[in-house]
Amino acid sequence: MALLATALAQECEGRGYSPTKNVYWGDLHTHTAFSFDAVTIGTRTTPRDAYQFAKGAAIGLPPYDQAGQPLRTTQLMRPLDFLAVTDHSEYFGEVRACLTCADPGVSPDECQNFQYSPLVCKALRQTVMNLNNPDGRNIAGALWGSKLFQRVPNRFPFTCGVQVGRSRADDIDVVDCPSLEASVWSEVKTIARDAYQPCEFTSFVAYEWTGTPQGNNWHRNVIFRNESVPGLPISYFESPQGEGGPVKLWRLLERECLEDTPGCDVLAIPHNSNIGLGLFPVPKTAEEAQTQIRFEPLAEIHQTKGNSECRWGVGTTDEECQFELLSRKQLFGNPVEGPTNYQDPSQSPMEAQQQGFELTAETGDTYNYFLRESLKAGLYLGQGLGINPYKTGFVGGTDTHNSTPGSTEEVGFEGQHGLEDNDIPKRLSLATSSGSDPAPSQAFLENNPGGLTAVWAEENTRDSIFDSLTGKETYATSGIRPVVRFFGGWDYPLDMCDQPDFAQMGYQSGVPMGSDLGARPAGDPSPRFAVMAMKDPDSELDARLQRIQVVKGWIDSQGVLHEQVFDVDSDPTEGPFPAHEDYVDLATCEAKPDTPGKDMLCTVWQDPQFDPSQSAFYYARVLQNPTCRWSTYQCIQLEQTEPENNCRQWLATPANADTAPGVIVGYTIQERAWTSAIWYEPK
Amino acid sequence: MKAWTRHPAFHFLLLGVILCLGDLWMSSGDGTEPVRVLSVGPSRVEQLRGQWQAQAGRLPSAAEEDWLIRQWIDDELLFRQALELDLHRNDPGVCHRLILNMRFLGLDRSGAERQDPDRRALCRRAIKMGLHMGDPVVRRQMAGLMRIALQRSAVPQEISQQQLRDYVESHPARFREPERIRLSHVFLSRDRRAGTLEDDAQRLLRRLRQESVEPRQAVLLGDAFLAGHHLPMSWQRDLKRALGTQFASAVMDLPEKRWSGPVPSSYGLHLVWVHERLPGRLKPLQEVREQAALGVEAERAQQRLATAMQRLREQWEIRREED
């Protein structure tokens, strides 16, 4: 029913349109040389190159030789269907000003002689010119980035705007940054327009809002439905934490996009709650909650800087919550100090509040730190406010700073951070482990290639995909491309998996991922969830699926939050499952023969402990059979040229072992998918 | 910067002047004007080498050096042309740069500027002093202005339907839509038929062919395929997404309206019926008009610039001076 009602657009009849929707693969998180922190690590490619790469073309990666030719290239084995390039908007104008002296015809070399040379510009140019110098430090990246850590940052006064002289007559307007920013923004739009091929490939005009107050990664990717967008992006400078941060961003988006720009539509996707310590503001009123969920229906659950679903010991004892974790809890530094630092998982927010704990943005690290926790906190806040502000669906992205969207394969991973991780020793963080100094961090070793967003949409157009994003009919993966359907309803037949029209039945008798369960019919049934997963048809090493799980979170009448993870279909049909080493030969990373696993899993699962008086959410998690992590492949590669290399031992060394138990980069991983949840609310 | 220099009308006017002058100059040649001389001396070559070395970390090869010199000559000719057309007098970018230079040199502090901080006056004074002649940024900027002027046409030129069509046809890689097919498939699951998969598939294929089983009926004889048995009209990339590269590569050339296979995918084997096939095509003009028009305009601009550069070079004699 819902399906047929929303099937408005049919631009692509005969060219991909399907009333039961297609899965489209994309990346909603990509940086290019337009970003200050990408250009300062040697990235030279632009959004134009990123779109070409997404469509299947090869791309150059730094370092570059003296003639300007890249020494590395990479290419997607499978192109993407959609892409949003999300460069940091904060320094659009400054980067352009400093690297070209406000004139596109001038080379950085000539800028060196630019007599009026603000220090920060000089730092940027020197950083970019010294990139190939091994002793070179990314002064500019650090200097410029540090502004974004402030609660109320101001732009570098001597880069943009007026340099104040001894009298007004001495004032010199240095560089007209707003007009440069507008010209970069206009380029972003033009490039996206050029890349858009309705029915074949969708591009989105987008940028990243880079608020990092006190080092908390509260970044958001702002994605527009089409090219009707405000004249300038609203950056952290216009909506700093001291003035409300994300809340002000939404307010300005509401005014400048929804109200003042005809045809404009927008959403913001927060990411890296794992290093955000309270990614979501805590609304105080129903109105605030409504605004929040209007602008932020989605959150990014997986990317190169780790996974944000859940962390073992933080509100959960789910053993699958040890996947691609970082050993720090802020963008830089602040190592995790063990589970005892966090709320007792069995304690409810209500109990915590009685003990003097206040759920606020500042203390939000307990309930905002991982998305499963925030989904649970949303049930709690929803009871008080009448509107659940954290009813967020899931997407995935790379957060590449190499203009390489969708480059999520473990085999042949080239890093996502320019010259910072451009070779194997750097990626394995071996460079910092040598010598007498203990490794300060395993930052790059802990990184992973990143995730993807799957969208169920009728056709590959901006409207259709954007509608599915706002409707949360999305799932995220750790980089693989399995096809996953997840429907919730009250009367799905238990043999639905044997029916030839699974999807049609799913839509007709219930709702897809990202929705609210319809009204409970007479007869007091428990909800049923129809879930199917087909393995990635081109998976590395032909890896099969191990199991589908349903993760349920709910709040009881005492206000205590609970969660439970159900294995609903698997091979073998019951655990315990074989150890990872039983699937993979760790000496070669080859799959072992005759391991369990299925090409397709499918079931109709009924909640055995449903209580109609309790708010709940359900999402599906699909686990692939264990395979080697990227770092193991690269260690094997290194051992072939340097037999004495001890990378293997290094991979088994826990990061910050004494302070972060449980965080370890294993030899293997279980790639996975997370569907957006389906919610139930008592009427 | 003064408000008037930012006013769009000013830019419009300026552009008009440039276009007119450019056009006058373009049309003035009758092959009889005196040939002028541009010398490239050893110190210039040394300077170019030095710049290259500073950026690339090594000296240029002979070919690279030759390229550098030719680039420099072109820029120099453009700069001199811009100078003749007085492009430096009213360009806000040039002015901005010159004022910065004046300030750097402490030359903005004379009595006149103290009382009258008119940037135009300051800019005029800088030009009078010849500051624009020696500044690499100004020279590059003026060469750039000249390039833009040469790329534009004084009179807007219509693009005809035929020209658009020609452009689309001469860029097939950009405007081609690949072939599409619509197919049904009977699926035999590797999960369910571990030992007998290949035999089952061969047996079923024989039966489908012998009994001419219709696709709607046939799919019921195989296993359930959760992504569907009857696929909509698809490009190869759609098939890749749903069934993987191996399958998608194998089916595009299968014959229509008969049972083919077994075609392997990573899920098992498939017996395939191709209902229809739409050949690849150049997209019709109405779908790509805007892109094609931009393309034609870009090609014309390149052509205008190339022609004008050629003319410009012919008016000069280039002398390579040895030591």
C-alpha cells in the first residue's frame, strides 16, 4: 500500500524503474582537493574526478612525480549508482585564496612571492609545496583544523576580509572570501549537474559541516535534493557550538533553504558518533524533537574511521559489538579508558537521573556514543516528549580524502588519507612502532576502507533516491554489497521466503526498513519481520553469509532500556559458530574449503516476547562469513618482500592494551550490513 | 575596493570594451603590418629552468625546456597584446594587486593618498610608475584576460540543430546509451543442490526446450530467487548489481525467445529466457541538448583561441639569443 502511494516518479520507465524498488549503491561521504584537510595531504583531484571515479574511471593518488603524474592509481571494480561529494565547507574561500592568490591563473609558486602573505596562507602553501618532503608536517591542516575545535571560532582575520590598518584609509580588503566561497560553491553545483545522468547515475549537491567543539566529532554531511540550494553553504563558522551548533545549522537550513529558496530540500547526516561524545543534541520540547528528526532522519554507522553501531561494554554485552572500533573516543586523542567509564548497561536513564545524572549534550557520551544507544535513548526521550528525536536510519560512507568514493574493498586497500597512509608501513602504523618510542596510536591501522549506503528506490533519480533517504529506506554495509530486504507487519505468511514475489508481499502487507509498524490489528498478534539477504554477488573470495540477526531495543514500564539480539536465520542453523580461523587460512587469507555459509538467507521472524505497551525498535544485521581484514592481506604482502618483518605480531597487539580492553585489530573481520530499523509505538 | 568596480554593469561594460578591441584587432590584420621582435635571452631561459627546478626538484629535459619556453613566449605575447589594449587600466584584479605592491613598497603614504584614499588614483599612480610591467602576477593575470577575450566572440553565434547533432555524433562515448535486455531466469540454487546442481540444470534445460515451457511456468520449476525471476528492462550494470559480474557478462549476447544456459552466477545456475533486446543508441538530442550546447561552445572557444594565437605568433619574430 505504502509502496503504491509513494510511486510518484516514473521518469525511468523501461530504464530501471521498478515499483518494488531497486537497490542502488552509493557513497554519501567523500572529500576532494576542495577540502582543506585533503589538499594539505597531497590530494589534487577535484569533485569532477570523484564523480568520474564513481562511474568507473581510474583516478590518480598522491604522491605525484615531478612532472605532475600520480605514482599510484586506483579504480573501482564496480561503479557506484549515486554519490554526494561532501567537501568541508569551512575553508572553501580560504583554500582558493591561499593556493591561487585569488586568481585561478596563478601558480602556488608565484604565490610564494606574494608580498602580502598572511601567515596562515603561507603555512598552507608551504604545506602543499613540501608534501613530498618526509620531514614536512601538515602545519596548515592542524592550524586550520584547530579553529573548528573552538566553541565560537572566527575566521583567520588576515586571510579573508579586511586587514585593519593604522587608520581607515590604510585598510586593505585582503581577499574577498565570500565571493570566492560563492564561486567554489557554484563550481560544486556545476560539477554535480554535469555528473547527473537521470536513470543512470545520481549526483547530489552537498558539503560537510565540520563542527568539532572540544575535539568532539559532531560533523554532519548536508545533502540537498537538487540544485536549488542556498547561495552559500552554512558552515560551522555561521553555526558554532556557542550559538547552538547543529541546532543553529538546522535553523539556518530551515530559513535559507526551506523558506527562502524555492524547490530547496535538505537533510543533514551526522557521522562518527564513535568519536563524537554526544553527537545528537538533546531536545527539550516536542517542537525541538520534531525539528531534529526532520533534518536528521539518518546517521552514518560505518566509515573509514570506525564503526558507530555499538561498543562492547557500553550499554551492551553483544559480542558482535567489537567490530572495527577505534581506541579513542574523540577525533584526536582521548583514548577509551575501559567500559567502567560508561554507564552501567543495566541502569536506566531514569535511574541514572535519580542518582544525579543529567542526560545532556555534555553527558551524552553514555547515550549518544553509539547509534544503538542513541536509538534506545530515543525511546526514552520519546516517552517524555511525545516525539522520538533519535528515530534515525542507517547509511554508510567512506569519508575518503582521496576523491575515491566507494573504494571499500579490503583487498588492495590504498588508504583514504593522501600522503598520510599512502604505503603499507604507514597504513599498518608500523612507521610509528619502530625504534624505542612506543607507538602513540594505531590510528591508521585501526582505520578500515569504509562503508557504503544502499538505498531502495523506484529509480535512479535525485527525487527518487532523496525520497528514500528521507524515508530511511536504506541500509549500510561495511563495504560489501549484499542485497538485503527487511519488512515489518502483522500477518506475513511464514512461508513468504518460498514465494516468488517476496518484495511485493513485503510492501503490500507491511512496511519496509525505516518505517513505523502500522496499527496493531485485532487478535493481539506479535509483529512479524520478513528479512532476506543475498550474499554480495561479487564478494571477495566468494564469501557467503553466516547469519541474519534482529536487534531489538525496548523500554519497559519502569523506564529501563533493554536490548536483545536474536539469530533468526543462519548456517549452521544454530550457534556456536566456528571460530574465524576455521573459515580462513591465516597464512594466505584463502578461504578454507567446505565451511558453512549460505548464498541466501531468509526468514519470517516473530517477536517471541512482544509487549504491546512498550515502545521498541527492530533492525536487521547480516553477518558475512569471516574473511581477512585488509591489514592482514597487506602484512602478508609485506612479509613477501621483508621476511623479517614483524607486522603479524604487531597486528595482534591490542591498542592501548592496558586502557582499552577488548580493542584489538584482529586478523579477520566479519563484513556486515545494518538495515534501518522499524519502530513500534503503543497507541 | 570601490563599489563601482564590483558593480555588474561595470564588468559588463569592461567586457564589451575588451571584446570590441579584441575584435578590432582580430580584423585589422591584412598581412602587411610590421613584424615585431621578441627576444628570448639566456637569462630568461635560466630563469625558467630555475622555476622548474624549484617546483620539480630537477632540471627540465630538453623537451620540457622547449615547452617552457614556448609557454613563456605565448604568455608574453598575450601580455603585450593586453598592454596595447589597456586591459590593465580597469581590471579590478590588476588594481588590487598593484595597490598591494604600492603598500608593500610604502608608496601609498604620500600626502595625496593620505587625504584621498581613492584606490583608482593609487592604481593609476602604480601604472604610471610601471609597477605592472615587472609583476609576475599582474602579467599572468593580463595574459589570462587576453586569453578570455580571444576565446569569446564579439557577436553571439547561434548553434544550429545540425551542429548539436554533429557534436553528439562525434562524441559517442559521452552520449551513448548502452544496450538493454529484458529477461526471465529459472534459478537452481547452489545452497540447495550441492551435489546435483549441474545435472539438474542440464535436465531442466532439456525439458524447458522440449516442452517449450513459457517463462511464467518455467520459473516455478526451479528454486525461489529472492531478488525476483522476471527482471525489468535492464542495462548490464543493473544485472551486475543484482546477479554479479559473471552472470551479467554472459547474458547480454544470448539469443532472444529461447532457453539458454546454464549461466553461472555466484548463487548457482540460471536458465535464461531473453524476452527482448533494445540496441544501444546515441541519446536523442532533446535529452542532451544542454550538455551538447556547452560542448559546442567550449570547442568553438578553443578554436577561436587557437586561431588568434596563431595570428599573434605570426606578427612577431621570435629570436632565440645564444650567449
